[in-house]
Amino acid sequence: MSEVFDPAFFDFYAALPQQGPGRDSETLHVLHRIADRLPAQPRVADLGCGTGRTTLALAAALPDAAVTAIDFSDAFCQRLRDETTHRNLGSRIHIHEADMAAPPIAPSSLDLLWSEGAVYNIGFENALSLWRPLLKPAGYAVISECTWLSDDRPHAVSEFWAAAYPSMGTRTENVSRATAAGYEIIDTHTLAAEAWADYYDPITKAIEDGNAAQLGPAFIAELEQERAIFAASRGSYGYVFYTVKPRRRA
Ligand SMILES: C[S@@+](CC[C@H](N)C(=O)[O-])C[C@H]1O[C@@H](n2cnc3c(N)ncnc32)[C@H](O)[C@@H]1O
């Protein structure tokens, strides 16, 4: 999701089914690889939840979990609040408009910290160190991060990301960052390329239907460029889920 702090931008994205690449089957695939290691009533947080695609998927898959959802957009939080009420999940999903760099979550309280497609906003390394104290000693964090997947990068793709996200790392670099921040790496999983279409297709349709006009031509051009860059990428980047847990101190 490109970031522009204008209410029209948040209203546009709030009307979309999701605010970043992803799909529930991928979220659940990653969750199920650790779900049996979680306690019966896990305390979960979804940081940078958007309108809550992942929050709702996690709450459905973990029916005895309490889930704290955090996003700084009031439009996104309100849409998730409406959906939570509609699904009668108000007692299990707690939504806060807050900065995920300083989330209203008690230290050592989380069994599972989840963040999909959002961490780039505060930086992967920064988030790793800010979020570690929130986890219980036996807790897990699952963080998806845009990652270089190969060295075969078309020039336009390298140039785009050098400007948009210069600290984007390879999987090896990100594993090293997580290790240096005091985590043990449990698993990594690359988001299926098709899950990017779940994000881009509704945007393309909104543009075609004239429902993005309020964003202005320059911003629409940026959205189209981002999709074109992905299409031209030859698989050189993608989202990787990093499943990690705090390493026991020696
Ligand atoms: C690309 S979207 C991903 C949303 C959601 N996780 C998903 O997969 O659909 C990134 C989200 O992070 C939120 N965000 C960005 N910076 C934030 C911050 N500092 N604190 C809280 N939320 C933030 C944005 O409002 C947006 O909802």
C-alpha cells in the first residue's frame, strides 16, 4: 500500500477487501505450522491490521483466542469494528487506533504477534526490536516483509525499490536481522504470487470504474506503476513470512 496521509486515500483503501498482498489460505498455511504450539486460549495481536482481513482469519482459526488489532487509520479501524460487530466477535477482537511502533500492549503478554504487509512502515529491524519485549518467552511472531528473492532483478525493478524501500533485504539478510535482534528462526514462507492479484485486481477495477478519481492522476499513476513493476519483476521480490520466537538468553 502506498502511503499518502490524506483522508481520501484511507477512504479509498477502506473500501477495498484488503490493503496489501495476501490471502487467507496463505495466512492460515503459516499459522497452522505453529498453531499446535500455542496455548489453548492464546493472546494474539495483529499489528498494522488494516480493515482486518488477517485479524478475522486469525480469530476464526483460533476460536478461543483474544485478538488485539492495531492500526493508525480510523477509517480502517471503523470498518473492522463494523465487521466485528456483524460477526458477533466484539468480545474477542479488541481494536485500537494506535501507532504499531508504540502499541498499547503489555510487555511479555503475547503468545502470537502477527503483522502482514505492514512492517515496512516502521522498518523491519526497528520492529523486531520494538516488538520482542511484547512476547511471552514462549511466544511467536509472524511478520511478513517485502524481500528480494533473487539477484536476477530487472533494472527498472531495482530502481523502483531503491527509491521506495532502500532497506529491503534478501531472505538471508532478514534472517540475520532477526537473529541479531534476539530471535530464533522457526520458519519462512514466500507468499504465493497469485496473492498479489487479490490486492491489485480490486484496485485496477476501482480505477477502471472511475472510483479512484478522488486520489488524483499522479497517485493513480503510482498505483499503476507499482503493479507494472511487480508484473515485470521476474519473481525477484515478494513477501516472505518470517516465523520467529525469542531466543533464550544463554
Ligand atoms: C499494506 S497495509 C496491510 C494491512 C493488512 N495487514 C493487510 O494485510 O491487508 C499496511 C497497514 O499498516 C498501517 N500502518 C502504517 N503505519 C502504521 C503505524 N505506524 N501504526 C499503525 N498502523 C500503521 C496502515 O494504515 C495499513 O493499514
